[in-house]
Amino acid sequence: MLNNAYCSDKYQYTMGKSFHDCGMKDQTAIFNLFYRKAPENNNWAVVSGVDEVLEMVESLGDMPADFFEKFLPGQEYAQFREYLSKMRFTGNIYAMREGEIVFPSQPVIIVEGPIIEAQVLETPMLCIMNHQMAVATKASRVCRATNRPVSEFGSRRAHGPWAAAYGAKAAIIAGCSNTSNILTGVMFGCGSTGTMAHSYVTSFGCSVEGEHKAFDSYIKTHRNEPLILLIDTYDSLKCGILNAMKAYRENGIDDSYPYGYGIRLDSGDLAYLSCECRRILDENGFRKCRIFATNSLDEYIISDLERQGACIDSYGVGDAIATSKASPCFGNVYKLVQIDGQPVLKRSEDKAKLINPGFQVTYRITRDDPEKGEVFKADVTCLRGDALTEQIEAGETFTIYDENDRYKSKTFEAGTYTAKPLQTKVMENGRRCVPVHTLMEKKAYYDDTLRHFSPSERRLINPHYYKVDISDPLYDLKMGIINRLLSEINNFSL
């Protein structure tokens, strides 16, 4: 019952029965997973969750026929239940790397396979990707608010254990230096971090002396480890910082301590308190004592603390990242774009919901700047094998046009650019065909990718527009389908 390939909606299977009974089950379908608009007016989103998707896809078909009888009962479903108990995914999947930066409408994952197999993947795939991309994108925003380390501390606010563990993974990919979640640390080999809560301090007696005993005991039981003492249980400046320094001094902990040491502030005016603590620490010879801040932080509060000159060395962020608090529902969708070689699309009166049809690939175009190095200049999504794809692959001169304003264009001359496809084949004939990257490799890939965008495109408020277009053949295909549909609709009657 824990096989998440079946964390699905029933209509995936009612549709599947129709495909099965109507003889359509083996028609080759292509589905795109993509999003239409980034949360919080962000310029882009961060990819996370692809590995968990591939694990989910490979576990499809591992349930006995009687499992399906629990939600597809009755003799009329008997043959279909037997089919489902043996049905595994036999197609191909193309995907962006985890840690990739993705723009609206670009396929994050492309599924190519028999329609019944591809259709039932929709709900569990969206469940995985929407959660992890929401957290990763928020973590990216928070971490871009400062040059100082940010720790992910949100497990207690996450929407369940699965969300806590994999959300922490997504947060690390997108910039967080570490996590407090031990399960994430074990699963992904990234370790976990943490020291003490207020309950530890109060457990030694609700008194100033009790606070000192708590600090002293902690230091004695955690030598040869990083040490962070929580100083705001009673009063940060009048006793907390003083007891911390006293305990450190009594235990011989000073700036020569090789594992790092510090204090944590979890309440109050963090800008003021951090500056006062820094002054007190420096005056008493604790110049390398780090100041760690928590307390309902997000990118806006951190940006303001930085603006005020807060003396904070690192931040701990909880629910803002773990729940993507300001925008908890990420907008990935999963749409059929081709069936048996015929491109299809969903048309809507809402222009934002109009999708790109056909089997696609996205190229990221890079130019070498003498001062800035390699800089990303544009993304263009093409139909696989179309004229623009051939030009890009051959390194020829090409021009791309703005989809919404055809008078806006940009030309890339031969020899002045490089290009790479963002979607690569990750599953072939139902089996993974690429190596597994470690969590730190994914994080490094994100960090490297981010550096190739301009500072104006990376800013949190009103980021500069990055050129994202589609090829002329894809544009013409889309408009051709729409125009044909409109003609049929206008001439339709009973």
C-alpha cells in the first residue's frame, strides 16, 4: 500500500479502462509536464524530484490484481484488473536535470509511451514534482537574499514525513547549506545539523544559573563538534550571551576551537540583538564566535536584516521553505501533446492555458562574454527535428522571434554561440538509462547554472526578462491547429 506509483486519482484508471477496451492502449502518446507561471512573480523555477519520479515509474505494476479490486470492483473490470497487475511502463522519458533552472511552458519532463501507461503516471508524477519544485524554488529565493549560509529547519512544519525529507533534499539542491532533517541526511548522504531547543535550557531549571548549567553540560557532552548555544530563552543580552561566554571560557572554547562555535538568536529584534551580541563577543575576545539567527525568516526578512547591517553569520529558515509558505501550490501540469504521431493541444479561452503541441526539445543558448565569461542569452523550444533544431545542432546562424510580439527578434550568428538541449533521455524502454547524481552534484549543478544568468535576472523583485521563445515551426503548428479548431467550432451545429 506504500507504492507511490498508485498515489493516483481514480479517473486515471477509468480513462485507462476505456483506452484498454477501445483498443487504444498501445497508441504512442507524448505528455509534457510543465508549469505556466512561476510563483511569487519569480523569473523561473528550480527542478527537483526527477529521481523520485523515475523510482515511482519503475515501481508501476508491482501490485497484485486484488489490489485493483479495492477501487475497480465488479466483473466488468476483471479483465482490466488483470491487465493492470502486469502493466509496467515500457516507454521513454526525457527530463531536465535536477538543479536545472526552468522557465514557463518548457517541458520539465516528457513522457513517451503507450497511452494507458503514460496516462496513469500523471497524478503521482505531479504530486512529486509540484512539491519538490515548490520547495526548491522558494529555497532559491531565500538563499539569493543573502551571501551567508542558510540552513533548512522546516521539518516540524512540513506536510508530513515524506514532504519533510524530500523537501529538505529540494532545499539543499536550490541553495541551502544543510538541513536539520536526519532522514534526509541518511538517505542522501548529506548529514544533518542541529544543537539545542529552549526545552533543553529550561530542563536544567528555570533560572539564570540553570541556563549556565545547560550550556556547560552541552559543551562537555559535545566536544569535537560544532557548538551553537541558544541564548534567548530568558534574556539574550542580560544573561544569555553572558552565560554562553562564561560556559565557553570555563571549557576552554575560544577562537582556536577548530570545529566552530557560536550562539543562536531565535526571537526579538534580530538586527539590534545581533549587533549588540557581536560587540559584546568581540570585546571579550570571542571574535570567531558565529551568530546564527532563526525565527520565522523568509527572503524578505533576511533582505531587510542585511539592509540594516545585522551581524548575522548564518540563517535557519523553517516553514517559509518547507511549505513554500507564500505560494504553497506549485503549478506543474501534465498535458497530452501528441498521439500516434499527431500533435494535439488543449485550447482554452484563457490564453495562459494554451499549450504547445508536439514532441519538443528546449535549447539553452550561451555566448562567451570577454568580461563575464559564458552567459546564458536565450532559451528556445523547438519541435524535435524541425528546421531550427537542425540549424542549432549544426551551429548555423539562426533567428528567434517573440511568440507574443513577432516584431521582436534576436539573431545568433554562426560561431558566436553554443547550445545544449535541456531535456535528455533518462529512461528507455521503461528502465533508467542515466547515472544517479549525488545530492551535492545536483546542488553544484544548480549553483553553476545560476552563475550563468545575469544579476538582474537573478534578483528577487522585478527580475529582468530572460528571452524564452519557441521555434517558428512550433508556432506555426500551434496556430494551425487553433485556426482549424476555430473553423470547425464556428461551423459546428447539431
